[in-house]
Amino acid sequence: MTSPIAPFDDTLTPVASAGLVVIGGGPAGKAAALAYRESGGSGRVVLISAEDTLPYRRPPLSKGFLGGDVAEDEMLQRPASDYADRQIEVWLADPVTSLDTGERMVRTTSGREISYESVVLATGVAAVVPPIEGGDHPAVARLRSLDDARFLKTAAESAQRAVVIGSGFIGCEAAATLAGRGLAVTLVTAEELPQLARLGRAVAQRIAGWLTDAGVTIAASEPARSIDPDGSVRTDMSSHHGELVLAALGVTPNSAVAAAAGLELADGRIVVDSSMATAAPGVYAAGDVVFAENASAGRRLKVEHWNDAERMGQIAGRAAAGVADTWTDVPGFFSTIAGHTIKYRAWGDGYDGADVVEHDDGGFTVWYSTEGKTVGVLTNDADDDLERGAELIAQGAPPPVS
């Protein structure tokens, strides 16, 4: 899994050249390289990843992989042969150090240089290091990459107790998975209920119930203040101890290369239009690292969802190959917490109403609205509502409840 495909050959020319260079080996980067080729893009295609593994699936990191149900060799998005068959070179474990948009040149840590006709930045995001005393201790786990998951999984094998800081989806999923492995888990969160601010009280109460039923103790309204080397997480109210501490406090964009290249950023994210193009000629960006125009929403959105990253990468790759495409999709994600799956489609930048519909089979739907227009839908065991909701959101239509 860790060997590059068609590695760089500096005997070809002093500076190699490519039709497309993709910076980043996540879902957006993989999708961009494949879409470029499938859309007739010519020349060399080089995908450069800072990680040591071919593009892999991230959703199982906090669930199946951490729980031991998904093996590492099952994590790849595509087998190595798919890249070779499409003449896509993959450079692994070689972070990009600079992008020169004037010279159209990319340089990497190992000293490689490659010029390009088009480049796609798909550098993603990194897990936040807790801005508290002890938050940067090497023993404090985070969960964004396969390396992070390897570390966390190994730590879980010898731990009896775990403390998870943060009640976002990664925190909730990982807490439930660790409890399922038999660890005594405490979830420390500044929120009154998990995901209260984002999804509303009705959903937050259900998530809290699922976690509690799974054996997770929730220390609510307790922002972490410090982490001691012995594994103690201190709040203003108490101290929680675990041989394993996972900090799941959100993400920060990996936009340093873009910033140094002079690309426009907004709140640390690369600004692109609905075709994933930046203002720099031949430069595109896609995935979690972008602030992208959505043609249906009529505004730029910040999105950190797997399927949307793939779709953005596809658009960028097609655009680089000269094929028009536009981001109009309503963003969304799935999350499975202690065996319960919620599915969500929304613009994701706020709402002023949330109406809950209970279903006879125990499932439920939440319709989110702003000024009478549907802006989001969340379902549990109600897939028909999910598809209907996506249509209403795109149309700017009222929700089917008042």
C-alpha cells in the first residue's frame, strides 16, 4: 500500500511536466485525477500526497476501522491498478512545499519539481490541536488521517478507560466505537447536548440517548481546560481520567501552500467559483479546504463532507480537462452513532426553524427552514424524506410542515 505508482523519473527532463498535478490524496484529489482522465485530459497526471497510503476511505476511521471490523487493506478507495491503468502517477509521502502560479511549478519536500498546465489543490483539513494546556502532548490522540487512526486503535487495545473531548460527529462516533470495544468512555463537551448548536435540541437529545445507551458517560457543559500527562482531562467542574485521550474539536484548513502562493482565502479556505476555479489561471481547488460557490444556493459554502469533496474534485478535474461542470448539489453526509444512522442534507450555514416529524417505525425527520424556505433535512430511517428534502432545498421551497 505504501509504494508510489510510476514514481518520478528525473532522467526524462531536468524539470518534469504534466497536464495535471493534483496536490492532496483525499477524496477530492482522487476524484480530480480520475475525472481529468475520464474527460479526455491529456499529458501526465501526477497525484501528490503527503500521506504514505494510496487514497483511502475516511468515514470508517471512527467506526469500522477503529472498532476492528474493517481491515487496513479494505480501506483503499481504489486498487493500485486503477491508477496505473489510467496512467495516473502517485507520489506518496512527499508533501508539497511550494506552488508557483506564475511559473506553473510545484515543488515537494524531496526536491522534486514538476511544471503543470493545470493544478488542483485538494489539501483538505487537519484536526485541531486543543488550544489548552497539555493539548499538544504526543499522547493526546486526534482522528483525521489513517496514521491518526492507527495510533488511536493501538492505544485502545491496551486501555481500559478513554476520554473523548468534543461532541462533533467524529467525537460521538469514536466514543460509541470505543465503548463498543469495552472501554469505559467519558465524552467531555462544552455543549449542553451533543450537536445541539448544529442540529437542534430534538436531534441532540436523541444522540445523547444513543451514546448513553452505548455506555458512554457524557460530561456536558464542561469545556476542557487542561490535559495532564497521566491522561487526566480537567474542566472547571471535575477531572476525568483515561489511559487514552482523544481530542475531537474540529478541523483547520490545510491552506498554507495556497496562502504562500498568493491565492485568495476566506477564513483560511481557498476561494473558488462553482467550477472550482480560483482567480489564478489553471489553478483549481476542491474539497474541505475550499470556500466554494454553489450555483443552487447562490452563495459560497464551507463544506466538510466526504461525498461533496468527491463531487468537487470531479468538477475540478473535468474543468481542467476543458469540460464544463458546475457545483449545484445540496451538501450532505451520513453518520452512524452506536448503530443509529442519521442522514443530513443542508446548505449548512444556519436555520431559524426546526420541525420534527415522528414516524410510526421509530424513525424521524427534522425539517430545517429559514424565512419559510427549506434549508435542511435530517432523517433517521426515512430515506424518502431525505430525497424529497434535497429537492425542496434546491428549489428554495417551503418545508412540508409548518
